[in-house]
Amino acid sequence: MQRLMKSMLLAAAILVTGCVAAACAQSASGATTPPAPSASAPDTATAPPSPPPPSPTPSEASPPVAPSTAPPTTPASSSPAPSGGSSLNLIWLWVLLGAVVLVVIIVLATRSPGSSAAAVNWQVRAADAYQQGGAFDSAVREGEHEGAFLDRDDVRWHDVQRRADDLTRGLNILRETAPSGERRAQVDDALAALLAVRRAVDAGGVPSAQQRGILHSRLAALESSLNALRVDDPLP
């Protein structure tokens, strides 16, 4: 989780740097590119042709040649100088956007990722303890129904004891890693319920109807306490 957050922070820093660099490059290109000339040089006036020499004979006079006129010249149009205000505003827009992204990533990274991971691991262990408790409950009820508790050498008796030991170890780990005092108290309740079931199983002999009722009620209390452990904490 921490490695993921570090990668996200690095990506955000690269994003901010890229945005600023792109904005600066765009501004620099707009400032250094010279404007294209929009005015053309005026055309030179064409000199009128010289009149032809007079004819020596008294022939008919040729009509005078009209002088050619030069085309009107187009005045040079002046292009407005590029303004740097829009480029400066664009730079600050990119910088602001990158800063917002970076702040969001930092806020997400500082929301105690280690504590969240620990809480998730605790919930997984609590779910495992609930499953172990279900297997222990089935083994106890089956052994009680078949009279396995009368013989300490019975395989089913040892299976019940092994399952009880595994559940005890799992609950002790949950108690040591409990995220709050309330969770620790719930684990203590589960350990007490498990101990009560083990005492009822260890009583031995032929169980009476009253003893069977006590055993079943204690198994139900153990299941309830284990079920309380796997309920998620309410969101803050």
C-alpha cells in the first residue's frame, strides 16, 4: 500500500512538471515566433513611353499615344503585436491544475494507509476465526451425539481438542492486534465462551438432558461472540 502511494505521488509530480513545462514551451514558442509580414512593397511606377518622331511627310498625323498609368499601390497594413497576457494566463492555469491534482493525491496518501491495511488484516483473521468456530461447533455436537466424550482416547475427542486449541491461538492473535479497546473486549468475550464450552466437554460421563442444554447454550454464545468479531466497524 505504501509503495502504491509513493508511485502515485511520483506520477503526480511528473504530471505537474509536464504541465508546467508544456505551458512554458507553448508560451516561449508564441513569444519567439516572428509575425509573418502582411505588407507588400509598393510597385514601381512605369515610365510613359516617349512619343514617336515626327513624320517628314505631310501625311496624316498619327493619333497620340496615351501614356500608361501605374496601378495604384496598396498601402502597407500593420499587424498588431502579439500579446503575452493570454500565454501568461495559460501558464498559471496549468500550474493551478497540477497543484490541485497533487494536493488530492497527498490527501489520499495521508489517510493512514497502514492503519487501513491493519484493519483489513484483522477482519480477515476474524472471518477465519468464525470459520474455525463453526468447525469446532460441528465437531462438538457430533461427538456429543455419538458419545465420543466418554473415551479420552477416541479420535473424535482429540479432534475436538485440536480444533479448540487452534481457535484459542487465533483468538489470542486477534486480541494482540485488536485495533481498539472495544474489539479487544469482544475477543475476550469469545475466549470466555470458548473456555466455557471446553469445560462442558471436559466434564465427561454420560451427559444428562440438563448438561446437554448447557453445552448447546454455550455453543450458541460462542457462535454469537465470533459473529460479532467479523462485523465491520462503522465508517467514521
